[in-house]
Amino acid sequence: MKTLFKNAIILQLDLPKGYFKGDVVVEDDKIIFVDKRYNGSYDKKINVNGNILSPGFINTHTHSPMSILRSVKDEVNLQSWLFDNIFPMEQQLTYDDVYYGTILSICEYLKAGITSIQEYYFYEDAILKALDDCSYRATLSLGFLTEKDKTEKYLEKQFCAIEKSPLIRPVCTFHSMYLIDKKQIVDLMNFAHKNGLPVSTHLSETKKENLDSIKEHGKTPTEYLEELKYFDNPSNSYHCVHLSNNDLKIFKKHKASITTCPSSNLKLGSGIPNVFKFLKKGINVAIGTDGPASNNNLDMFKEMFLTATLSKSLSNCKNNISPNEILKMATINGAKAMYYEKIGEIKVGNYADLILIDTNSPHMQPKTNILSNLVYSAKSSDVYLTMINGKILYNKGKFFLPFNVKDIYKKVNAIRKRISI
Ligand SMILES: [Zn+2]
């Protein structure tokens, strides 16, 4: 099956302008042509009419099933939100709840042009089934590891299950250094090392986490995890709001990635990371939404806008991250952080994870600065088509999933009515 995208503004961020006008051809799951004009054969033609053809956005930190917990205690800080509210509610969730919560989030990702995620939550087998059922691309955590019984045998079992999924890759994730004991972290890092897998965790999200770590270990969380060989694997660390200069040296030395989650950090009062400084040091920075309960959207346009504007507000507009750089964070840098090759760029040989963005709205005029429009003006509702691995999963308000979306809304509302704090 060959699909021709005709007459598009094609986002290619390595070009001086960041885009050019032309055609793209997708055959089965891959991009096979990217140039000014295609004159060959095709099975299906999509006339893009001068709208934007972009690589799908890569959301490098999320907890999809938390869509069920959206708008729970929106007014408290991270510690109170997590320990007094979210954890007691999570204990009541079942395999089916996690499955339907994940499906709801997949609908939100598709509508917002997010084509791959790095996912971390419990009932991983329910999440894996939801991702597979929707043909959605992800890296998925192996083992939640908050319970003592999650052993190497359990990790092996999860690893084998993920290996069977064509679009899902494993990542060894533990929640954080403050929830998981030293032996469990070391065991997980050994498993990652043995199997050549990437690792990830929440890191230095709050000042309290840093102060507790210094009190207990005499080191910052980053220094402590370096000692536990976390950084010996390709890593993606979430939040990193409170990093010291020495922490940054550790990230640089190990070529470690950071995922910034601006909405979540603002909502939970965790602080504002100095993303401009991370980029200046040459560290790979990607963007994540975090879970839909701490955001409360799964919307990369909102996160791009906040990443750009928070950096400016921290520095009286001196530390300006260019729209090109912001868009790279949401695409190319995301692929690198997830350790997932052949996504994040529109180029021949890459997987066809593509989105179309409508530019025929008042807020997208004039069209003189396309990249700025995308970062500062565009909304997720401007996305009108989302393709993953060559398959159109969303087009002009319609989902192409094995579910009726309204049934999913009913299921999730019924789950939420059943659970309480
Ligand atoms: Zn998180």
C-alpha cells in the first residue's frame, strides 16, 4: 500500500528554514520518498493543500492509565497529591481499569498528534494489551518494582511479552530513588545491563527529594544514582527540576537524556528547571506530559509553549530557546531519549509516524513564521490526521480503533465513580 501526501509544508528541522514544500510517500510502515515532487505511482493520495506535515510528537514521560484520576485534588503539592490522594485511589484499580484508562489516553494522544510515548505504570500487561490493540508505538516499563515480589523472573516474563509486540520496546524503569530500595535499583540496573536495555526514573523533581537524599546518602539523587550505575545504561530521567552543576557534569559525561515536564512541575508546585542551561551544556532534552492526572492534558503544543516561555521568564528573555530547538525536543530529541531509532524525523527509511496540522485558522495567520506559529500559536485541535507505522489512526475527528470512543468514555466514568479517596 502506497500513500502519497501531496503539496505539503514538510517539517525538516535540520534545514536552515526548518521546512520545505513538497511530497512524501509512505509504503506500508516506512517513508520511501521525501522531495519536491513525486511523479510515480500510488494507491491513495492525500492532498495536504499547503498544510503542515510534521513527524508525530514523542512524549517521553507519561502514565497513561492516570486518565482515570484526572482532576483529583488539583490544588495540592506533589507530596500531598501522591501520598494522601493518588496512592490510596491507585490501590483500588484493577487490570481492566488500567486497560481502559490507557485506551482513553491513546485517544487523547492521537487527537493531539502524539505518535509515541514512554510509558510507566503498574498492570504493565494491561497497558501492553491496550497499546497492542490500538497499534500504538511506545517504550514500556519492565516492572513497577514497588513490591518486594517483583523479581528477575517477573522482569524476564515481562521482557518476553514486550518482545512479541512489533511497536513496543522495553525500558527498565523504577519510580524514584525515594520509593525504591537500593537493592531493587541495583537488581534492575543489572538486568538492564545484561539485556542491553535503556533505563529511566523520576529524578530531582522536588527540593525535598534532594534534601532527603543529601541527608541520607550525603549525595544528590543524581550522584547517588551514578554510584548505583544507573548512568552506565542509556538513560532518560524525568523532571530534573533541581540539578546542581556537578549533576549536569554527570549527565554530560554519560550522554544521559532529560525529559522536562513543565505543566506537571507548575501544577504540583515542584519548580522550574533551567532547560536552557541543560541544552547549552549539550545534554539531550526531550519533552513529556507526565500523567494526565498531574497536567491535566496530553498535549505537546501546551508543553512546547511552556518550555519556551518558562525559559524566557526565568531570564528576562535572555535565555531564548528557538522554536526550531523546541520542535526538536518534541520530536528528534524524544526519539533519542526513548532509545528508539527511525522515528522523530521525516526521512526516507524512517517509520511513517506522521501528522497533518491545519493552518487555515485565524490563530495560524499570517503564515510568515511557520515554526514560531507551531510553538507559540498552534493548538492540539489543529491536528487533523495522525498516522502511526503507516496506518491512519485518526482523521478529521474519527478514530480508527477497534473501539467506539463513546463506550470508552462510559467505561472510564463508571470506573471513576467506583473508586474513592
Ligand atoms: Zn511521572
